[in-house]
Amino acid sequence: MPTLTDPEWRRVAPLLKNIDVNRQQAAYNRLVLGMTLVQSGESFGYSKQDVNIICKAVMKWWDKLNSIPDKPLPPRGWVAVEFFVPRAQVDEVRRVVEALCPQPKAAPAKKSKSRSASGTSNPKTSSRSRTRPKA
């Protein structure tokens, strides 16, 4: 029973550079074509245990690949645009993009009032106003 489709295999294949080509083919036979462990390894001289270990390694890379989060969604009303520029011009391009579509500035924090939300006064200031000099 196949675990990966052919496009999924092609997606994970660049991560498998440290795995021998024959071992990759044995894993492909098992994970994509659905051959048994024995069938997958016999033409390369691998035991079913070897093929199982190879498949586990490939699936670990597949899990790592899928654990990478997707890019965040753009704000409402915005469209994501991706392009490539020479490294030397990155700052200039950022300035142009910022000039064309500036990010909204965060509103300054409101100052707190001397009274709390419950309507009681601040104990530090209220105790001073109640204290009267002794005569």
C-alpha cells in the first residue's frame, strides 16, 4: 500500500542526498509503488529490515518537510507578491515598496486615568487628600 504519491516523493527527494541512490530506489518501491519490503529490497540486496529502516528515514524527512509552517496570510485587502532582486539593491527596493504602500502605524497607548475601572480612587493620592494637619 503506497504511503507517498509520486509528486510527494519528488518534493522530498532533494532532502535525501545523503541516502544512497539504491537505498532511495528501494524506499521509492515501497512507499510510492507499494511493493512489499522484501520485493523492494531484493534487487539491491537489502533485507526487509533494511528497507523498513530506509523508509522510516525517508518518512522522517517527509515529516520535517511538512512541519515547516506556511507563509502567513497577507492582511485583508492586500495581495502577496514575491520577486527576486540582486542583494545589492534590496535596501533600495524596500524603500520603494515602503513608499508605495506604507504599513499603518500602531496607535499610541492611552494614558491611564487616576481612577481605576471600578470607580475607586488611587489609594496613594486619596490618602493624601484626606489627611489634615493637626491643629
